[in-house]
Amino acid sequence: MTSSRKDQPLYDEIGAAYAVKVDTSTYNALYERPAMLALLPPVQGRDVLDAGCGPGWYSEQLLARGARVTAMDASSTMAAYTQTRVGDRAAVHVADLADPLRFATDSQFDVIVAPLVLHYLPVLAPTFQEFHRVLRPGGHLVFSTHHPGSEAERLGAISYFETEQVEETWDDVGQVRFYRRPLSDIFEALATAGFLTEQVVEPRPSAALRTADPAAYKRLLQRPAFLLVRARSC
């Protein structure tokens, strides 16, 4: 998923590879996605924003659950994949999470889903403030991101407490840039924007994942890859 136009050329370049990889990756298909769906509040008849929609898998799932979906991505390539996937069943925008969400009015949405996208942002506070603006009172933000503790250990961070940009090579995708940040930065930005954290999930690898990829199962038992959060707009 792409959050910023700064990364748009990158994701336009690797879009086809990323779209295939994300739908077949053990870490996505058997780990992050089931945990995110389990964390969602009811979406039947609700207005839902898929923020950082990528190739559109979440938009498709939300539509199947009866939601009215609006999707957005900073990459025109990713937005096009989503549009192809959902057709005219959802409005799809090319927009940057680092900027005001000009396509959205105040209190437009009941739920915002932001899967594996926030780690592409250098600063979280303005985005959380915009999410709060476009959510109805009592609405929910559900997001997944790289696990701060696991990532700092994996990358050999000199200081866990510093936010830093990271560039690494993902198999079958290419060079990807993102930001590593401490856990406290995430929850401080949430609280300051007016959110109450309801649930925090460190996904436990499933039996299906163990069957499909025993090595990944063992790694994820020792070090969760992602952190999932559900927060309510106050």
C-alpha cells in the first residue's frame, strides 16, 4: 500500500510485482489479513474508507461484507488495480495520506481501514488528525503496521527511540522505503488526535501458516512481524 506521492514512482514501477506478491505472500494472506479482518467492527451498511488500498483486496472484502467503500492510494498504479478489482462498486481516489483528504467531508466515514500503510509516512500526527476529522463520532480506525520492537531488532537499529527511514529489498518486488518508529510515537499521535485505543493485537501465526510455511511460522512465533490496532474516535 502506498501512502505518499513521494513513493508514487517507486510503486508505479513495482506495482505489478507488488500486486501479485501481496496477494500470495504468507505474511499477508495467512498472517496480517486474517488478523485484520478479525479486528474489524461490523461494516454492514457502514461507510468505510480503505486508506492505502494497494491492489484492492481489502476493498473487495469490505464490499463483500456489505460496506459502502471509498478507496484511496497515492500510487495511480495501485488505484487502477483497485478500480479494476471493484469496478463501479466503490469510489477510488489517487490521494496522499500525508496531505489533507480533500475528497472527504467532515464525519463522512464510520470506519477507516489502513492496512500496512502508516510505516510509509515520516510523521503520523497529521494523518491521524485527518482520520479523526473524516470519521463520525464513535467511528473506528483499524490499522496494521510493522511491529516496532521486532523491526528495530531485525534491522539492528542503533536507537529504538529514533524514527528513521529504511530502504531494503523485498523478494520479487524490489527496493522499498519505509519508516521505523518507536511504539510510543504511534500511540501518542493517536491520543493527541482524539482517538481512544480499544484493542492492540500482535498476531499469532495460525495452523494454516504452519502448514504452508513452517520456517515463517517459527519466525513469527519468536518475533511478530506486525502490530494491529483498533481505536475509536472520541
